[in-house]
Amino acid sequence: MRSPIPDYLAEVLRAVESDDSGATADYIPELAAADPDRLAVAIATLDGEVYAVGDASVEFTIQSISKPFAYALALTDRGFDGVLDKVGVEPSGDPFNEVSLDDTGRPFNPMINAGAITAHSLVGAPGVGPDLRFERVVAGLSAFAGRPLSVDEAVFASEMTTAHRNLSIAHMLRAYGVLTEDPVAVVEGYTRQC
């Protein structure tokens, strides 16, 4: 018997494809050129069956979607207490790029950039360098995706030309002792992660 899931997904896609109220991320030059008409939906069942409709075969940068997965890697590598010492778990209600820290300088949660930058720095064993950390991030995100992932170097370079806010957040986190290594290297790794 043919599964009804592809038909349901196609119906969902048709229901939302006329909504063009969003906008590309024009503050990152390379992302400003992204095709806003690309649209897809996919699901994977518990038994491993994957259903997809639309532009599902078109690769894209995952950006902030990477945050919960990098946080999971940090929890795996450093444990809950080790991560909680550096990143809180309280909702902030703030925008993703807000400088949102508690009284000690600790980011409120790993889904805002300050917390996500910190979580990135906690992936891998203590003392691991930026290159090995990034290998761990790519391997971990690839495992979550179920296929090898790679970095879009053009988007990375474009993002780094406008990463002033994230760089300033990282320097502030370093000043508070939340980050214990070079803030620029951490932001470069975090940006590659995205």
C-alpha cells in the first residue's frame, strides 16, 4: 500500500508556498542573494523512511538551526554541569543576536548568539583547539543529518565580513571569563558551524 505521507507533505507545501512575507538575510551579502522561492518539506519516520517534496535536494546553510545540535554536542562532551557553568537554560525573550547575559556574564541560554558561541566553544574535550573542535562539530552535525555535511566557504567568508556583533559578544564573553580562548577563533568556528 502506498503511503499517504507524500500527498500530505505536498498539500502542506501548496498551502504555504504563496506566502512571500519573509525576506532573505540582507545583512549577510551572500545570503541576500539566496533564492527566496526555494521551498521544501521533509520528514523521517522512526523506521528510517524519508519523505520529501519541493526543493529538498537543494543544499542550504543551516544557520541558527545548528544551535540546538551544537548544544547537544557540548552536553555530550562536557556534561550538563560543565555546560551549565557557562550557559544558562532560562528563556531570555530576546532576539537571537541580543547581548543577553546574567549578572555573572553567563549567557541566558544556548539559542541566543552569546549562548550559541559559548556552546560552540564547549564542543570537544577541554583544551581542544579550534581545528579539532570544528572536526567534531562537522562530524556531529553530519551524524544528526544522516549524511556528510560541508561548509559553504563563500557564505562563511561573507558572514565574517559582517560578524562585528558576534565578535564583540565573544570579546565580552572572554572578558567575563565565560570564554577561555581566542574569541576570534571561537566566532570563526561558530560561523562555520552555521
